Amino acid sequence: MTPAARVQAAIEVLDLVIEAARSNGAPADRLIADWFRPRRFAGSGDRRAVRELAYRAIRACGEVPQSGRAAMLRVAAEDDQLAALFDGSRHAPAPIAADEAMAASGVAPQWLMDRLAASGVSETEAAALLDRAPLDIRVNTLRAGRLTLPEGAERTVAANGWRYPPEARIEQTPAYASGAIEVQDTGSQLTCEALSARPAELVIDLCAGAGGKTLALAAAMENRGTLVACDVDRTRLSRLAPRAERAGATMVETVLLDPNREIQALERFAGKADAVLVDAPCSGTGTWRRNPEARWRLTEKQLARYVETQARLLDMAAGLVRPGGRLVFVTCSLLDDEGATQAQGFLQRHPGWQALLPALPAGTARRQGIRLSPFHDGTDGFFVARFGCV
């Protein structure tokens, strides 16, 4: 593909991404892969270039653009070499008209910027949510042995964390194949450390998903005790078993939950858990570095549903913890609605609990919890609160 043809391809991909954002369709990664599947003439360099152009445009536009062309014109407005490729040649985008409209620049839709500002997030800090994320790994102490890390690693503040450039192909290394390392953001690793899971305990991961945090907890427990991984999504939870086998975590028990009937499935654990992790569904504002189009998908109505679900999960988790036990609440969000305000609401509803500020090597105190952010900590954005049952 010529450079101009790559720009036109990115415009076509962006049209699909924009439509999907409006209709809650497939994520950008999948749309890009699907777009290239029948186009066998495109080589690996073409795929990489088109992907980078598309994501460059996604990051440049705060509001949902009118079209892929409008989004790419926003990028071209600050890049003369890119603008010159709009030359109307074969497979190239049409020339830019003098009065042609382009998408508006910005970090996120205005209502989200207002919510972030109300949550104490400056515009500069918000802009860092769109930086390209590095590739972080966690050394799996259950498999590490005489581990030789792939070259290019730098230590992070997480106990077993290392960092690589974004383009590192960690999943193609022997260390990954052996289960000795797992891809996991440093912030995610720190939220697991906040639970202080120990060997021989009964620990519940209430929203385990595919099990990234479950595996970190299993390693912290030295594969001793009982670790219960729960989720309502059968497909995601089914991915945990092969991941656990690869990681050497043999003490993980999975429980598929029936939405709105979760308590019945967990009755046998009521008042018995030493620790419960609630990594609750949320808006994902802290993960825009990896999923920048997510900010176009979120609505105020969806945010309200997330907040309601988080409160319900916290109340449920409180009933699982034994006296003297602990509960950690995590969201990958910088919005107070899903963080400090949610934590405050929990304490108001449960007077027998107290906030215990997590002792983490990174993050900034935000009322009853700790906030991690790309701008201040170089991690994805998280809120983490720890509560003790007194």
C-alpha cells in the first residue's frame, strides 16, 4: 500500500469505529482485524501503519467525530506531511477543501470532562489518559524458578513488576510460554497487593473475569488456601482454568454467578472469607490508554448503572467477610462516582466497617482510598479502597 492508500484505509476503519461507538458495537481492535482479513494484499507494515493512523485520530478527537475523514483531517491539520497525502490519486483520500469541516480536538466528550474536573482531575492529568501505555508484566513466583527475563525490562514499584516498551512481544517469549510471567499493568498489580492475601486464607475474587487478578492473588498466597474466583460471564470465567494451569495455580475454585442471584451461589462462604476483592465493573476511564474509543461509548445513563452495580456488589461482599476480615474495592476509573463517593456510601450503609488506607508505594490519597493515574504514577487509572470489618 502507498502512504496515501494507508491514510484512506485508516479513514475507512475510523468510519467503522465511529459507527460502533454510536451503536455499542465491536471494539476498535476487532474492527481493524476484521477490516484487514479479506485484504490479503496488505502486509504487516501496512497493518501496523493503518492501525497507528487510526488510533492517532481516535486519541485526537474528544467528541465522537462526524466521520472517519473528519477525524483524520483533525490529525492532518497539525501534520503537513499527512495533509499532503490527501491528493486524490488512486486509492488516496480526496483533496482537502478549503472550507471542509474537521473533527474537534479534545480529551473526551464535555460531560465526561466536567465529571473528571469535579473529581479533582485536571485537564493535563486527563490528557495523560490518552498516552500510549507501556507493557507491564508480573513475575509469577509460582513458576519463576531460575527465570531469565526477556531483554529490555525495567523495574516498577510493584513487588514483582517489570516494564517494557509498548511494542515488546512478550507473549512470544519462553518466559511467557512457561507461565513464569503474566502481562499485567503495574496499577492492577498494586490493587492486588492492597488485599494482602496470605497463604492458607479463604479469599474471594468477586468479579474475577478472565482471572488476571486471581492469578496474582494465587501467587501471593503461595498456592495455599482457598481462592474462589466468581463472575457472571461464563465465557470470560472459562478462560481462567487454562490460565491457572499454565500459572501453576491449583487452588483456584471458580463459581459462575447468576445475575441478581449471586448471594445464593455464595451462601456457603457467608461470614467466612478472610478477604474479598471487588474489582467492580466500571466506566473504564482509567484504561483509555489501551481503549481510547471507550470514551466515545460511555453515556451518563451507563455510568449510573455502573454506580448502582458497584454499590450492590460492595453490599454483597460485606456479607462474605468474617469479623476481623478485609474487603478491597477497586475500579479502573478516576471518577469519584465510582471511587471516593462510592466508598463513602459503603461506609454510611455499613457502620460496622472502617476505611483502612492501603499502604501502596504509589498513588495519591483520595478521601477513603488511593487513586493511581498515568500522569502521576505511570499506571492505568485506578481507585482502590480497603475496608476492615470490626
